[in-house]
Amino acid sequence: MKQFTIAAVCFVAAFVSVIGILYLMNRVPQENAAESTPMRDSEETLICEMDATSLCTHLPDLRQIEQSVLRRLRELEKKIALSLQDLDDQNKQIEEFRLEIFRLNSTKQELITSIKHSKIEQAELQHRRMPKVEQPLRLISQNINRENSLISSAKSFQSCTMDECFDYSRCPLFWDFAFYLDNRLISGCNSQHATAFVTALQKSVYISSDANKACLFILPVCSKSDLTRISTSAYWKGDGRNHLVVLLENDLKDVRFDAGLAMLAGEGLPSFRQRFDLPLVFDHFGMVSTGMDYLPSQVPARRPNFIYFHARYMDVLPSPQDQTVIRALNTTQNPDDSVLKFTCEAALNDSACHTNTWCYCEHPELNFSRSTFSLVLPTSEWDSEAVKYIILGLKTGAIPVVLGAVNLPFSENIDWSKAVIRLPKARAPEVLTLLRTIRDEDIMRYRGHGRRTWETYFSSPSVIVSAMIDTIRFRLNIPAKSVADVKLVDIFNSTFQPVWQTVQRSDLEENVGPVEAPLPSDVFQRNFSSTGLDRYEAWNVYFDAGALFPYRPFGSEMPGDAKFKGSEFGFRPIADGAGGSGAEFSEALGGNSPREQFTVVILTYQRESILSATLSRLNNLAHLNKVVVVWNSPLDPSEALTLPKIHVAIHIHKAEVNSLNNRFLPLNVIETEAVLSMDDDIQLRHDEINFAFRVWRENRDRIVGFPARYHAWDSKYGSWLYNSNYTCELSMILTGAAFFHKYYMYQYTYAMPAQIRAKVDEFMNCEDIALNFLVAHITRRPPIKVTSRWTFRCPECPISLWEDDSHFTERHLCIQYFEKIYGYMPLLNTQFRADSVLFKTRIPADKQKCYKII
């Protein structure tokens, strides 16, 4: 039995081996297929004739044959694998050639486009008709005629105007405006407001120590004796031309003196010459601290008290007309109307109150801050006390309702109708009815405009002095001093230079525009227009009349056909005006403004490798002017710092201190209006950047960018919170990836409340929120989000500031604090997002979308 089992196993093994060998032999190609069939038949016959014992004896031979065949097969498989690898290498090489051809074609197209635009630019420069205007330069004083024969010495005091009594030859249009402070007559200036006013004059940017270079001479007067001696001034020249006599004390209005051709300024003037003299207000409640940390909030629109009247300091009883007005107001009041409030009404009938004391129960500012409106009854056109209460109403948000005529300061430039409701006293019975018809949004417009008017022109002696000087300067049509750039502190020097490394264009980047030579924006092109065409907006809309900016984001657009009919300089219409889809779109900037470029500003802190990678991605970016890196670390870069050598210059500014406010420094190397603010770890494609730039060009006064956030109302605690969740509304664009105008860098650094910059430094956070507040406050418009990206992440980056546990808590506190500083919530919600034209649109096969991805 055992032998039979062994024999059976041997037979089965031999049979399987033979079958396997025959199967493998059948797979090997034969040279003569006809001879293979007889051999196969004979093999089958031989197998049939063999017994189990003989098969076992051939088993080793069969196994050798099997091993030989397997070795041969493995060799063949290796050859096949090598052939496939060679084929794969050939395919890769073909793909590399294809990509190289694509890259060369793209480069060729870029070069063709760049050459085309260079030729157009060259032709434009050759035929340019208007010389390029630069920043005003000071003329040499010796070459200016100092005597104007047109002024008559016999001109009387009462008939003086600027044209008749002012020597314009001392104030050329292209010479910086300057005044000389003649303080040799000053004596007896002991009051707080007089001392503060003189100090503000001494700190003015327009003061000159050289009388020969002065356009204006200012004489501050505090005492009656000094007033009678003004004609003894060394520069009076007999008639006081080009002099401004400032009466710093109210009791000087009753002093009679010969002012000649000099202008007068003060609270109480003996007479007033329209657009020549300047009514002012000095010691008003707006300059008195009441212990309040913040200005009264501008919301809610309707406050507990509807209208508030404060009985003022009086030596005599109110005039019969004023008493009639007050009775009319009380008569029209509903008996059960508890919101109408007159404080200290007893003062109107109680003779004991009419002494040289203030008649009020508490500081009027507190009552003003609780009232929607404030009633002012001027006793004359020169009622300086009434003006003080009007100014106090602007500060506190109690909209002044003025019944009667009164001269208001700087009225030739300030549009008081936007901040004050003025009615004749005969309208007294209709006042309450009129005020109740004013809607909440109009109340907020009055209150908001009044607050900005107070902040800009009346909040301190320095701004009052600036407004006074600016008024005279605007009369002369002389531009303001240009706003100062911050000088770049180059981190490199002759002994320390980075290692520059050449980078290549990414294969994934599409051609989104020509790579051009650096093109700075035109600066100071509207010097004269700023005092003429922009006069109203500068004083009443943007409140920036005190400085000359190289450019502003609020200019008007040319008519659509102007760029084809005589004003084509600098314009780059798509396909020369014929329009087109993606191919033509990528060759020209188009739009309603002449071509321009933008500057990338990157804030970094000791992240050299990440910075280098971000800079590399900017290579060959269309319309890029330069890159400015703000090095926010107190330590210098390492000696091994490696930076990519891209197609534009890279400047690195060494910040004095580690502050996030440095992100918005108006550095002098930023020569374009458009600024793209980026974090050092932001990853953006060229088409995304280019698209955002084009959107910004059509919304120059707004922030345009990518990561969006919003301010959310916490109804439980009645306060604002910062929120980064996905939402259908947004109110902020983070400045880690956003376009904005350089104008806002000046405003952030010089005009924005200093408390906000201090809070940014305290938290080392919130600078992006601060800029969103500022822009929304100036424009009253929300930002614009582009593309569908919501947030940005950099997996290779080390820990960021936003990953700290306190990050969001601080941002909540920032929003709440900024709201208190502004007195209202400037941020506005928007449900709008900008996407490219032809986005997800079916177009013919021979056309392409404006952008392939976004």
C-alpha cells in the first residue's frame, strides 16, 4: 500500500511537471511551426507508454529544464522592464520638450506683448504734449518782486478784500506757503487758550524764521496796549498788508484801532469783512476735559432727551424775541412728551440767576451727550457763546438747531448745512414738528459729519491753527505742504548682501499680462486742482485739506470715448478698443484708467526660507513694479540669507521696532498708487493677483482682497465680536492678501487716532482690523472680496500669531475698542463677491475665458 502511494505521488508530480514544461514550451516562439505538431504528438505517446517508475527517474531532468526555462523567462522580463523604462524615459523627455515648447511660446508671446507696449510707450513719450509735473519746488526769494503796485495805500479798512488789500507778489503759486510769527508784541497772554494758541502757531509746519520768505505775517494780540501798538511792527510797512492780527481775548472787540489792510481773526471782531476776516472760537467746551475716556457714542440715533437747551451766561434778561421763541417751543410741546427737556428754565425768569455765574445744574457736555438735538439761540451774528455751544453739539452728537443768524468759523470752506440745522427765529413754532420728521439715517448723517468736522477743525488749538492757515492758503490757491514719506532703511550695505538665486517661471502660471519695465505712478499732478476743483471735497468729504498727497483714490474717470479721441496717452484698451476674450484680455490692461502697476509689501519676522519661497512665486508677475519687504525683527538676517532674483527690484526695510503698524508705513520706495499687502506665507497664483488688481482699479477707494471676515453682534452681551466662520456676508478683508491705495497708508500713519495704533502694539494684533475701520470710516463703503478663496494655510510654516489662544479674544476686544474710539461702528456688511467675466460661461472653442481657473 505504501509503495503504491509513493508511486502515485511520483506519477502525479511527473505528470504535472511535463504538462507545465509543455505549456511553457508552447509559449516560446518556434522557428518552424509546422514541425512542432509531430513532436507534441510523440511526446504525448511517450507519456502514455511510460509507467510511474520511469517518470520518477526523469523527474530531476525535468526540473532542470523547468529551472532553465524560468531563468530564460526572467531574463526576458528584465529586458521587457528595461524597454518599458526606456519608453517611459522617452515619454518624459517628450513631455519635457512639449512643456519647453509651451514655455518658449508663452515667453515669446510675453516678449511680443512687452515689445508692443514698449513701442506704444515710446511713441507716447515722443508726442507727449503736457510736461510731467513734479512736487512743488521752493523758488529763490530774491527773484520775487516784493512790492505790488496794484494795492492802493488809500484803501479803507471797511472795503478790504483779498484782491484789493493783499500783496500776492509775496505768495507765488509755486512757492511753499509760509508765515512769520511776530511775537515781540505779545504780552499778557496768561489765559490757557491764548498760550495754547501761540504754542500751536510756533509748532506749525508753515512757520518760517526768515521774514523775507514769508507770505503772511501773524500778530497774536492779548492785551489792549499791544493792540494799539500793532502799527509799530517792523514789517507793518505803513498799512499792514499781508498781516493777520489774531485777537486772543474776547474783550478786545470793543477796542478801536487802525488795522489798515490787515486781516483780523478772533472770537469777537469789531467788524467783519466777508472772505477777508476770520471769525474763530478758542476757549470752548470742546477743549475742556470732563473725565470721559471716550467721546459720546453716536448711536443710538434717538437719545433719551429729544432736544436740549442750556441757559447761558447772561448779564441781562433774554431779549423779548428770544423769550417769544422759548414760549413757542414750550407751547408746541406735547404735555405728556417727556423727551423734550430745557435745563435751568428758571434762569429765564429768576433774577437771582442773572449774576456773573454759569446757570446750570451740571456740566452741559453730559446733558448734550444724552440729547438728540441741541437748541442754540444766538443773540447776534457775533455771539461767540452761541458758537461755542454749536461746537459742543458737534462734539457730543447733539445736532445743533440754530434759530437765528450767526457767523460760524471757516464758513467759506466748511459746509455747515451738513452738520447744523439753521432756521430763522420766526420758524420756532415749526421746529419740533420739523425735527420729528427727520429719519434715523439722516440723524446719523448730521451727527457723523458734525463729529468729523469737530475732530478736524475744532478739537484742539493745533487743528484750529491749521484750519486758519489753510483757509488763507486756499484763498491764495497755494497747495499744502506735501505729506511726508517714510524713508526706507535698507537692511543691506556694502558689507552685507544676500545670496541671489535665479528662479524660473512656474509651468502652472498662465500668461496674464505683459512683463513691463518699472512704471511709477504720476505724482502731484493735481496741485492746483486740489485748491480749486477739489476744494469742497477736501474740506467736507475727505477732511484732508491740510496736506498735499501725491495722489488720492477719489479721482473721476474720463468719458468712455476720451481715450480714443485726443486723451489716449497711457491708455491700453483691450485689442485697441475692439475687445475680446481671454487671448486679447491678457495682452492689455484695459479699464477706464491709464495703465499702471502695483507694489507688493510683505511683512516678515525671521522666516527666511518661507520669505524666499514667497518671493520666488512673484517672478514674472505682470504689472508688478517692485517688492518691498518690511523686516520686523530686531535681529538682522543671517549671513546665509538666500533671495530669489526676480524680474523686479526687492527692497528690504529694517523697522525700528517690532510693530504690526509697520505694515502700513508709507515708505518712499513705494512709487505706485496700488499696494498689494501680503503675509510672508501667502500663496497666490498670478491669475488671482492679476484679477484682484483689475478689480481694484475699478474700486480704487476700497480694500480688495481674498480672505474675508466679519463683525458679528453678540445680542446677549450687546457688543461686537470678531468672526472668521463662513458666512454669506462680510465686512473686512484681511490685509495678509489685499490691495489698497497708498493714500490709506498716509492716513493710517498720520491721521488715524493714535490710540488705535497703540492698541495694535499692545496686543501685537488687529492692524488689519484697524485699516478696515479706517477705510470704512473715510469712504462709508464695504470692502470687496475676489474669488472663492476664504482662508489661506501654509502647512510648512512654523507657528503664526493667529494660532495663539489669545488671538481671537484680542480681536474681539479690538473691535469693541475701535468702535468706542470712532464713536460708532464704521464697518459695513456686503453680500457681494467679484468673479471674472466669462466665469463658468460656455464660449466657442476658438475662444478662451479671461482666466482659465478663476
